[in-house]
Amino acid sequence: MRESSPVDDRTGEQRGIRLEILVVLGVTFGFSGMNAALSLLESALAPGGIGEQTVALNSSRATRSFIDLLFQLLGVLRLAAWAGLALYLLWRSGIGPRAIGLARARFRPDGLYGLALAAVIGLPGLGVYLIAQTLGVNVTIVPDALSDHWWRIPALVLSACANSAAEEIVVVAFLLTRLRALGWSDNSALAASALLRGSYHLYQGLGGGLGNVVMGVIFGRFWQRTGRLWPLIIAHAVIDIVAYVGYGLLHGQVSWLP
């Protein structure tokens, strides 16, 4: 019987990594990207085009309050499961949370870097959104369309935190780590990660997709340079919390907010 050679082992390992990437993205953000592309096409073909469409990010799923709450919590658990799947597969290959930048979070530098990244991404991002909507290449985003239940704000905060953890763990830490193992250069892996992030935001329109590609480049490069993931999770969570909760507080109070 022919013994396996190091070349055969390496080929088999790379084949396994490619399959792992396909499976993880197929059940998480790769699938979301295909859905978002179809949503963009639907918006473009709808009467009035993309600029006349509205998309709610957090909406009620049931008329009864406790059932609606359970639906929202299921959404949070789904995102947590996506992050858990990526972490588990990395751990099985000998790459623990500490190795991808999930050591114990520290206010310095993680919190400060997170707040700085939130400001760098969030403020220009709002400007890009408003410009894109004015040009008719973005849909109107309604971050908070939940009914006025007592649990509305806690649910929005949980959703923001789960979304940030899932995106940064899967799209940055997992994908960039696995592409590096396949021999991709940092720049090529960064481009793939950023384009993936932009793809599953296409439901927002072309402006939303492009803005998230830029966010993906900045976040991915930060992780490649520092090896710390907490600042990205913190920054993303802050951006989403401000968008979700702030919209509910400011909607109807300021003229520039759709």
C-alpha cells in the first residue's frame, strides 16, 4: 500500500479548508449575499426603482408581544450560532479564540480603538447613505420597525451585538485566517472579505454595498495589522446600536432622517 506523502497531506488539507469555507459561507453570509443581490434586483425592477423602496432592518414578526420577542431572540441565537460555528471549526484546527484576537477584552486599547473605529466608519457612513438615497441608488433604511413593546430597546441592543459578533468573527477572523492557510496574500484575502461584506448589504442599494466594502477594507486591515478582534466587534456594535436606537428616538424629529 502506498503511503501518503507530505504533498498529498497538504493537498488534502487545502481541499478540506476550501470545503470548510464553502460550508460556512453557504449557511451564513455567502447565502445572505445571494439573497441581498436578489433583493437589489427586485428593488431595481420595482415601480420607482431602488430609491422608492423601503427596507426594515428590525421588524415585528408577530402580533402577540411574547411571540414577537421569541422571534427576535431566535434571530439573535441564529447569529450567535453562525459565530459559534466559525469559532468551533477554527478551534478544531488548533486555532483558539486568543489566536484570532479574542483574548480578554480591555478598555485600553480595545474599547478606545473600537470607539475610534465607530466614529471613523459611522459618521462618513451616514453621509454616504444620505447622498446615495438622494441620488436614488439606495433604498430607505428603517433600522427600527418593532412595535412599541417594553423589550424593544433591549432586543435592538442584543441584535446589534449578535450581528457585530457574527460578522466580525466569520467575515474577518475566520475567512482571513482560512484564506491565509490556503496561501492567499493579505491583499487578496482582504479584498475577498471586503467584497463579501459588501455583497450581503446590497439589499440596501449600491451605496450600502459600496460603503460596506470600504468598511470591510478598514476593519480587515486593522485585524491583519493588530491581530485584535474586540475593537471591530465593539465598533460594529456601537454603530448598529446608535443606528437602531437612535432612529427610534430621532425619527420624525429631524428633517434629514427619512
